[in-house]
Amino acid sequence: MSKAGYLLLLLIFIQAPVWAQLCSGSLGDPVVNITFGSGANPGNKLSAASTFYQYITTDCPADGQYTVRNSTSSCFSDTWHTLTQDHTPNDANGYFMLVNASFQPGDFYVETVRNLCGGTTYEFAAWIMNILKASACNGNGINPNITFRIETTGGTVLASYNTGNIPQDNVPTWKQYGVFFQTPPSVTDVVVRITNNAAGGCGNDLALDDITFRPCGPQITTVIDATGTTTRDLCEGDPAPILLKGNYSAGYTNPVLQWQVSDNGGTSWTDIPGANSTTYLRTYTAAPGTYLYRLSIAESGNIGISQCRIASNLDTIRVNPKPAQRDTTIKTCVNNISTFNASGTSAFQYQWSGPAGFTSTQQAITFSSTAFANAGNYQVIVTSDKGCKDTAITALIVNPVPTGAVNPAETAICEGDQIVLQASGGNTYQWTPVTGLSGNTLPAPVAAPKDTTTYTVVVFNSYGCSDTLQSTVNVWRKPVANAGPDKKIREGQNALLEGTATGTDISWYWTPAAYLSSATALQPMASPVQNATYTLHVVSSNGCGTSTDDVFVRVYKNIAIPNAFSPNGDGVHDTWQIEALETYPLAIVEVYNRNGQLLFRNQGYSRQWNGTYNGKPVPVGTYYYIIDLKEEGFAKFSGWLMLLR
């Protein structure tokens, strides 16, 4: 660089704020960016050449100590600021160096920076925070006082800057300090030395982060066209070229220019081949996206080295996508509801046009296809919030619906029977439910439901349009007769017949009607004089048949028990004869003497007691009997009888 160029740069830098000593021209990308990394607490110990302070792994270092943290909280009775993050923007769990200065002034950070460009001006900068609260130390805390020195590896000082006392703040505040320097032509490695000048005691505590080296040079600016703007919005497919213009101040002896582009937000940059003048005509870019452009400059021998370049401000060209509409075809049926929905957001604008002068500005249009006249092409022009337009056509085809029929619409069958349901008027058919049907896609399925069922049939034509009909099959229950349980009565008594009947539209009657309180009552009273069988008849009024069931009424005769007999052989009352006992074939007759001795026992009364025991006549006297008829509901008979001679 010429002496005149160097003096111009010096004048530019002197105009910067005295406290900062930062580059007031244009900067290149950071060639060194020391952020101390990121991760869980604590961060790793710095290399031995970086600091002479003692490293600790915990928060809150003591005098002459440091740590590497992503946060610090309430150190020394909350006299330090609490930090929840470092200075680096968007740096999750980013580290910073936390320093408690030693009592004696001295270096606390030394680093050798390599691979710089010789004969190039750089800005060195770092972010520092006075970590001590303004209220600490009774308001008399010691403020950090830092000197930055840039030296050659041989110890020659290239630049030096003192921050002065860095004041305390009520809230944690990062401040950037720095100095610019020029490397000698043959020097590519330098040493950065950060020195604490303040004495130890209450205070002199700081946080350090984001140490950067960036090439610094003359002011270089760019704009889009002659508008003076740095941002332009385009639409996808817009072929119009855009002229980018650059301007730079003096400072380089033989400057060389290079336009660059980035499509990833500035993370990386690509040199544009042949773009080496102050203007660049940007041609058509097909892919939507955000494209950043800048103009970099360096001495002719250094333009190929990124560490030696400086760069302009950024020009942003946004290629916005079209709303991405597409042509479609919608087939519908007469009287259906049709909805056309253009893609996009509420920020977009829509303009529909269609048959019979149809227009709309809604994103979605909905109408009933009540007539074939609604058929035709519907065009929508969609304009995005960036002014980008796209056009699409929706073709609406309105097809006729079939006129279906079903026979019978309603019918009835007896339980267990079946009937054919006949549908017509279409190409295909769909029946629901399938329960009780021989097939659900037949035009004439056989229906045999167990219960009353309404079948729905959808009749489709060749266009897929449909008509829906119903056929109800009522199921009549067959008659079922239940005459109830058999009955037992004694002669002269009556019994309630417990008949029940089920079925659809039924009637009933009993046969024979003799000795019944009513032949048409479901549960009449029966009082037969002898054993009888009654039949309950249940008749369907719908022709679904007749059902019968029988009930047997057993009539037991009343027995007559004599209380005396005379077994003297005269042929009169020679045995104890019990009238009608023979009608109880299971009956048991027992006779006891007054001592409880069993003298006679017989079942069914096939023989009568003749007044003997073991073949010998018993004495005249009183004897006792027990008669058990062995029939449910009949009590035992007991009493005495007199035996006479």
C-alpha cells in the first residue's frame, strides 16, 4: 500500500469513536473468530499460552482465577451480574471467559494468530463486560482497565489500545473494544496480548467473548440499479436482468474487485466468474430463494486469499415463488355441491371468472350444480403477497343423475321366509345393510331378514352419479303357543292354566272348552271332574301358521278313611277298606299299635289290612295309622281306628 493510501485509512479510522478504535471503512469476513466454543458447564481449560491465570471448573473464580462458562449466577453474594448466555448471537450454550483479575496488573490472555496476509490492515476487536454490579463494594468497586497490544512474534508492537476504565452498569452490558493494525509485508503471524492494568481488590472482574480479526480497508458500498436500495423482490420466472452497482474509496494501490453470491444466508460465499468490475448484471435465476450479493476488494496479489479481502454491504434479491396453481378437472353430478379451492394463504388475492358471467374474489368458491349450465371452465388468478401471479383453470363437468326404482317399497314376510327385492334404473347397485341379503351389489337380491329391516339401495349410472331409494321388509313373527305347566287338583278343586302366546297379529283358543272358565282366555280356570288334557291353539292373522301346546290336569279322587272294622270272618268289614286309595299308586299306608310298633305297611294299597300281625290276629283295641299319598301338594293323613271282633 502507498503512503498516501495508508494516511487516508488512518484519517478514516481516527474519525471512529475514541473508546472503540474500530474500523470505519469496510470489513472482510472474520479470519479469526474466537468464541470459546459451546456446551455444558464448565468449558475446557484454555491452552497454557493463552493465560497465566489459574483455571477452575466451578462458577465464581477468586482473584487471579478464571473459568469458561455458558452462564454465571449470583456470585459473591449476588454482587456480580447473573448471565444466562454469552455475547455471541444465536449461540446455544455458548461459552465466555469469566475473569477475576489478580491483585497485580498483568497479562491475562495471550494468543498467537497465524496465516494473516502481509501488508494488510486488520481490525482486532473483542466484547467485554464489567461483571461487577454498580451497587457492589459500596459503589466504589474497581473497574477493569484493559490494554490490547498487537505484536509480531518477535515482540515488535504493531498497535496498542487502552480501554480506560470500563464502568459498572446496573444491568449486564456487553461492549466492543478494538484496535486496527497493519501487518508488515512479510509478516503473517501476530500475537494478541490483553493486559489488565487495574489493581486487585473489590472489583476488577470481567467477562470476555468474541475476539475477531477482520481485514479492514476503504469504504465499499453497493446498490441495486440506480434506485439506491439494497433489497429487491422478484417473482419466480421473471427474466428481467438486474444491475448491481458498486463504489469504493481510495486506499489500494492496485485494487481488484470480485462479486460474490450466497444462497444460504451468508454462511458461505461463491465468487461469480468474470464479475470483476464495479457493476454486475444479474441474469434470470430459476429457483425461488433469497440471494445475497456483495462486492469484495483487495490488492491484486491478495484477491484470491479470503483473509485479505474486504466486502461491501449486502444486496438482497428475493425470488418469490408463484402461488403454484395447477389446472384441474372436477366431475360432479346435477344437484351436488361443488367446491373449487385455490391454494395459498389469506394474504393472497384471488380473482375467479366462469360461465354465465360468474366472478368471485374468495379463495374457495362453492355452489350447487343445479343445472348443466354451470358446466364449463373456471379460471382463477392468484396474486401472492409479493405480487407474484399464477393462473389455473378448473374444468367443471356436470353429469346427469339416474332415476332409480325399487320394488317393493314396503312389504312383509313371515318369520323365516324370504322375498326378492328388485332395483332398476342404473348400471351398478349398492345395498346396505348386507344382513339378510344374498348379495349387496345385485340388482335383485333375495332378502331374508330375521327382524324388520329397511334396506337402502344406491343406484349408480355410468358417470358415477347416484340415486338413493329404500325398501322396508317387515318381519311377522310366527305364532308360538305355550300351554304352561301341567296341573294337579283334587276332585272338586280348580286350577289356573298358565298359557302364553307370542307372534305378530295372533289370536288363541282352548280345546276342549268343557270345564274351562273361558275358552278364549289365555289363562282360564280349569275344574275338570277327571283327568283332562287341554290344548292351546295360537293362530296368525297374517297367515303365518298355527301353533299348539298341551297341558295335562290330573284330578285326584277324595279318599274315605273308615275309623273301625271287624275282622271276624262274617264277610262284612273283615278288612280295613279305604275308598279311592287305589287312585294313588304310590301311596304308603302304615298301622301302629299304641306302643308305636309297626303292624302293617303297604304301598299302593294292593292289599288291605285284615287285623293280623305276622299271620296272627291282633287284640281288639285302638290302633293308629299314617297315610302318605306321595303326591306333591297333598298332606299326610293320620288318625286312629277301632278294631272290633
